[in-house]
Amino acid sequence: MAFPPETHAAAAEIIARYPAGRSRSALLPLLHLVQAEQGFVTTEGVAFCADTLGITQAEVGAVATFYTMYKRRPVGDYLVSVCTNLSCALLGGDEVFARVAERLGIGHDETTPDGSITLEHAECLAACDYAPVMTVNYEFYDQVDPDSAQAIVAGLQAGERPAPTRGGPLCSFAETSRQLAGFADERPEGVAGPGVGEPSVAGLLLAEAAGWRADQAPAPLVATGPPLAGQGTGPASPAPAPASAPTPTPASSERKGN
Ligand code: FES
């Protein structure tokens, strides 16, 4: 299936955003454009990118197989990504994944038989302040637990589009891919969703309260609560040397230097 003229026009629009002679820099958005058209990075899509940019298919393949956002198998309308990296794992991310997998009847990198939902383990989704998190088509569902995560995928299975915690309303994988290729979300409500929450700006609020500026060394924070156990109110003093610390002998020093 050849790409239609509209796809070639979209590719030209993407390439025009880069300096002359640097068209190969457009490869990343072009790969998203391919996914928007064909659901994953097809062999035909690799050839399209190579021909359009004047590079080899091997170069396109090297990029497409390096980044996990480029899919090598068909993705459903909804890509469900459950973070199981450290912060989320500590707060139950693996159990969230297990319950979602149970609900969908599929495992990592698999798609439901009706082709509608793809599930994947994800590495850190850059939302550790809301752990454990999952995304659907890269829209965030914060601080999920096994029950709420299962309810979200149950909604997808029922043909609904559960509202993400932040950002615009959910759209399809193809629509998301087109946005990732650099084309605006045309829906008026696409930019009307909730913005960042308090956990994301906690550091900013702390810096403001302390009068810190990015171009100045920070003033020390003044503790407002009671001291922690073992914490004095005066300046920190060096820890005493362990009473049993061995004194190096000439013989041991020589061995160390050998
Ligand atoms: S570890 Fe899950 S978002 Fe960072």
C-alpha cells in the first residue's frame, strides 16, 4: 500500500521545519507519521522514510529499533503502558501490570485479539512524582492502583475513553502518533485539560519560599520542624572515627601499594 499524496505532503511539511541540508533530522517525526498511517513502523514505512530523506533503510532501521516508542508490530487503538521501573515498582507497579494483564488476557507487547488494546511494561515514564503511573497513548493516569487501573482498561474495552489525570482528552494511537509527528491536536478541548499537579511543582514552591534563584547559590534551608533523632541544632560535626579502626602497619601499607 503506497502512501497517499497527503502523507508525502505531511512529510514535506515536517522536513521544511529543519535547516536546509539537515533533512535527516526529520527522521524521528517521520517515523511517528508512518505509525499514524500504518499503526507501526512497517517495512514500507522504513523505505518511505529512507527514500524521502535520502538515507539508507539500514539507517532508518537503526533508529526505529533503538527507541521503544517505534513499534515493530501492529498496535491497537490504545497503547497501555504500565511503568514498572523503580519508583512505580516500589509503590505497586508490578501488581498494577499484573491486574491489567489479567483483565486484558495478554502480556507484555501483546495486543488483544480484537486488535483494540496493546499492553506493555514501560520504563520510567517521567512521572515518578505520581507513582505508580500508567499511560494510554502516552496520556497520564496518575497514582493508579490495581483496581483503578483495571477500571481504566475496562472502560477502554467498553468503548469509553476514560479521562486522563492531566492533559487533553484521550485520542486514538493514530491521532497521538500524528501529534508526535508535530501536528497540532485540532480538538478545542485538546489543550483544555488539567495541567501539572502539586507534586510536580513541589520543588518550585520550595525554591520560591526559600528565595532561591537559578542564577544564585541557594541559601541554606531553615528547618521548621523538631530535629530528627540524633540531629543537633548546631552545625554538623564530623563523625567520630570508629573505635576499632585498624592502624595501618608498614607491612599492610606496602601490600596496598603492590
Ligand atoms: S519510575 Fe515510574 S514514572 Fe518514573
